Amino acid sequence: MKINTFFLRVAASCNLDCDYCYVFKHRDMTWKNMPAVMLESTVQSFAKRLREYADNVGLREVNIIFHGGEPLMCGANRLIGFADTISDILGEEIKSSYSMQTNGTLLTETFLNECEKRNIGISLSIDGHKCVHDKHRKYKNGKGSHDDVLNGIRLLKEHPSIFEGVIGVIDPCFEPEDVLQFFDDLGIENVDLLLPDSTYIDLPKGRAEQPDLYKNWLIRAFDAWFFNHQSLHLRTFEHILTGILGEGSALDSFGLGNLDYLTIETDGTYHTSDILKVSYENASAIGFGVDEGSIEQALSNEKVKQYNAMLSLEALPQKCKECVYSTLCGGGSLPHRYSEANGFNNPSIYCEEMYTLIHHAIEVFTQAIEAEIENG
């Protein structure tokens, strides 16, 4: 097993208080005991481990993703310094690519200029228009962050070479056409809209009262995208269509595949997918850090083996194995499969939603192809 992508959680704090945050609002509260920001010494230790790993396995390209919390809580100059430190230790023999996931509120022209010099890509979090965004993504004083995020987007659009797109969370109480039109009007091409993180312990909000709430939203969203907004690269929907054509690849929203990255927390400890934090305390923790063991030791750890085993077709629950869409859905996002009774041995808590979406997408796509043949 060889990987080339590493998430560096450079800040275990955030200036926003988003109500659905998988880091701060779910089952894993270990962030409270983490250093608020990653130390330079930790970055150096990680970079040395990465150089060691790259030399041992013949790796010549690596991807480093700065994450949080909000990564800019560690300070813009410090974050740029982290990138330079890693590049210096890796040397010219290993090509290092950098990116960052940010809420956008702390971006400045000076910082973006430095990012552009180093080709540090930036993905920004925004849920859509002001009403849907400010309902969830607030400052700690309760003020919505939408206006400041829009300012961040305007700054980023002046640096198109490093603007990688946006990620948002779905709120089924708002019309998807309005959300997609918002992104279209902004001229943002790459959009990823995610279902709110939920498990069999923490059920999707509002679904008990309205069982079809998320299913209906996904159907309307797919139709809005397919017929009106295909200028948007909407990752989940495109994944489904390429999967229908037999060209699908791994996606966090779905199961199957292998862990192809490691996460390093602010204290230097190795973790698998940090989205597992929605499941239970320390669900992602491998058990040691960059000062205690190598990347190869982390990848050979039992926690990683268990994670990869759960992403195999053989490990899917019987209901998933019998499903016609098993190889496309793969049981759904692994964290969404968790229950106290069965661990991750369940279909996604969004099983019916994913089945409905895939089935609807196939119908719409098939009808479109037939119509094109008929008219062609």
C-alpha cells in the first residue's frame, strides 16, 4: 500500500461555530486536548517522516492538504512557513503540491499572493445563498458569515489559478434550484454538496418528521443540475453518471476503495479518515505520532487494515451485497454506516436516499440518451 496524500490539521480551532461540524459538533471531543495550532517542530518531524517514506517507496510526488478547524487560525505567515519548511526538507527530488480547505473569512490579498507564488490551491466552504449559509455557518456571537465568505470568494476569483472550488452541506429545507443558481451566478465551476454527517445514533435532522425530505431534495437537485446547471461540476452527480458508464472512481460520499491518505493532527498523531469523528471518540486514531513511528508503520497498523477491510465489497452488509447498485454506492460513506450495535456493519443511514438518487439519475440519463438517438 502506497499513498501520496496527507492532511495536515494545522489548527484545532475555528473562528466559526457551524452547527453540523464533524470536528467540533459530533461524538469525538479529543480536539479539546489537542494543541490549538501545529508547532513548527511537528511540521519538521512530519516532513522528515515524509522524506523517509518517499525515499523508501520511491515516491516522487506528494500532496499536502492544510486542514482544520480553520487552518488560517494558525496564522497566515505560519501556514506559508509550513509549506516552505516541508518543501525544503523534501528537496528538489520530490515534487510537493499544496492545497487548503478554508471557510474563507480570514483570506487576505497578501496571503493569496503568497499562495499563488507557491501554487497552493484553495477550496472554500459555502453552503449557497445567504439564507441557507447563515442558518448554519455562524460566528460564535451568532452573526452569519456569508458576507465575509463572499468577500473571500471575490478575492479568490482574482487568483483563478489557485481557486479549486467550493464545498457545502445540504439543507433540504431550501430549494436546490436556488442553491445551484447561486453558484452559477457566482461563476463557480467546481462544487461539492454533501449530505449532513449522520449515523444510526445521530439521525438526519428532520427526516423523522418528513421521511422523504432528503430523497425529494436530491431528486430535485439532480434534475436542476442535469437540465439547467451542467456548467457546474457537481462532484457527486458526475460520479454517479461516470459510474453508470462504468468509469467511476473512489469518492468519500460512497464506499469501496482504499484509504489513500493519512491525517496528521496538531499534536502530530497519525489518523485515518478524520470524518470518522462523527462515529465515536478516537475512531480515527492510529495510536501514535510522527515522533514515535514512521509513515510505513502507520500504514501497516491494524486500524488502517480494519478501515480498508470495511471498504471492501466482501465486507458490505448483506443488504448492500444484494443491491443492484452495490458496486456504485459501496454501502455509502463509511461514517454514515455506524451504529452502536453493529459498528460499521450497516448500510449508510442515507441508504434509501442514495438508492433513490442513483435510480433516478439512471432513469433521467437513459431517457436523455434515448431522446438524443431519436432526434439524431
